[in-house]
Amino acid sequence: MTICLFETVVVFAVSCLLSAMIIPKISLVAFKRRLFDPLSERKLHTTPIPRLGGIAFFPCIIVPISLVIACHNLCTDSNLLSWKQSTCLLTLFSCLFILYLMGMRDDLIGMRYRAKFIIQTLCGLLLVASGFCFDNLYGLFGIYELPRYIGIPFTVFIIVYIMNAINLIDGIDGLASGLSMIAFFAFGCMFVGLHWWLYAFISFAALGALIPFFYYNMFGQPHRGRKVFMGDTGSLTIGLLLAVMAIHLSMFDPVKEITFPGAIVTAFSFLLVPMLDVVRVVLHRLRNHKPPFLPDKNHIHHKFIALGMSQRRALSFILSIAWAFIAVNAVLASHMSVTVLFLLDVAVWTAMHFYITAKISKRTSKQYKRII
């Protein structure tokens, strides 16, 4: 256990170091080649910023994981991973590479959403074939064991859903990366507690890759060529990894349920903010007879900014909300059913948005009266 814990720290440190070395170089090249995120009325930034920072994530995550596993096998003369774990890891890396190529194309020349949806679905099917699949809902809405013909399409849907949720929440500096860092840290701690070292490696490698990006995304200076967005390349990479972590933590395991009762709700509470925000936004667009994939300014960060907050203050509020959901769910998971806890989360989220909407309407009304 001590060796694996040390290896987890090494994975995190190497990933963080690689990311800190690569991201500034990507940013400089993007500025020199003028590979910028196009400006539009929907977007909040007013200066040209490159959106290729996510190119660093894939190599910064897989290189330290691969090196640590190889060194462990060579130095201890034993295999760190079982055959099943090796199959899952290789499939995951293959899907990440497919999304990496798709994301770069989309960030550089654009790509139709139908084509992206097909590729995301393909990656979901490959992961299901390798062993990632919901097989139990632990009593959520009275459902326990899931048959394969339901578990497979449900798993693919969740994978595609989470990838797009991370992509859509990426609206202000530090938001997608901040929420993802919180989730990976929480996943990593749970996997260390369970001694599931492969998934602890993945979680902390992703966390290490995100920390330097968060710094350059939040505090980088555009005039010095040091500010960068993650783009689709980054959001798809991070989204897929978060989906895999949540699904694996939700799969049936008696030992896991003893250590972390209600783990299925706890796991998804790490992703509650982006997942519930996407549902609310899509429902709002459908209610207003608009295409569900049409971009607008109705995400949670837009609503906080409409209240008069700065981007950084809005970021602080949203990250605090994410931490609050995680802490409350972690405490309550062993004291109430997963159905009640899930419905409580949805009720709190809905009530919060009704309150924010009312505050925005009141503020808009006051501004209108001042103009008159």
C-alpha cells in the first residue's frame, strides 16, 4: 500500500510538471499562429484567446500513468494491473486518443455536432465492451440490478451526457477546470481509500494536468501570450475521464458499499453542478421552442453575472456550491436512501435557480425604472 501511495504522488507530480512545461509553449505557438477562439455575443471574453490548452491534457495524463505502471512492474517483479484492468486501461487510452484527434479538428477548423455525437457514442460503446457498465442502481427509484440490455445504453448515454456537460459548462475562466479539479480530487481520495490504485492514478494525473492550466486560464496575461482556453480537446478528455470515474465507482462492489454506502449518489454529486445545469438549460430551450443544442446565455455562470457579479466572484460562488453538494451528500449518504438524497439535490438546485431568477428579474426591473 505504501508503495502504491508513493506512486500516486509521483503520478500527480509528474503530470503537474509536464503540464506546467507544455501549456505555456502551446499558448505561445497559438498566439504566434493566431489560432484564436472566435469572438461572439454569447462569449464573455473580449480579446482573442487561443483555445488549444487542452492539447496538453492527453499526454500529461497517460505518460506518468504508463511510466509508473512500467516502473512498478519492473522494480517489484509483479504486475500492478490485472488482465481486466489492463484491458480497461488500454481501451480508455484508445478512446481518449480518438477524442483527442476529434477535439483538435473541432478547435482548429470546426466540426458538425452530429459527427461529434457519433464519435462520442462510439467511444462509449468501446468502453462498455471493455467492462465499464452500470449493473446496479442500489435502490435508486426502487431499481437495483440492471439487465445488460438496459445497462449498456444507459452507460453510453451517461458517458456522452457527462462529456457534453463539461463542454457546455466551460463558459468563464476557471469554471470547467475548477469543477473538474474538485471532482478528480474527490474521486482520487475515494479510490485511495478503496485501494483502487489504477483509478487513483488516473484521478490524480488528471488533477495534476489541470492545476497549471487553471493558473494560465485564470491569471494568464493575453498580451504576453500566456492565457489559454481548454477548447473541445480538453473538455472532451476531461469529460470522458470523469464519466469513467463516476461509472466505475457506481458499479456493484460489496466492499465498496461497506466503505462508502450510497456511493452511486456520492460519485455523481462530484459532477452535480455541470450535469444539472445542462438539464435545466435544455429544458429552458425546449420550453421556449428553441433547438436544445443552440448556444445561449442561460447557464448558471451567465445567471450569476446577470446579478452583477464579476466572473471571478461568480466562479467562487459556483465552486462553493459544488463543494457544498459534495460535503452534504458525503455526510447524508449513510443516513438516507439514495432516492431521497437524489431528489433532495434536485429540489435544492431547482429552488436555488428560482431564487436567482427572481433576483435577476428584480434587478432588471430596477434598472429599467432608472432608465425611464
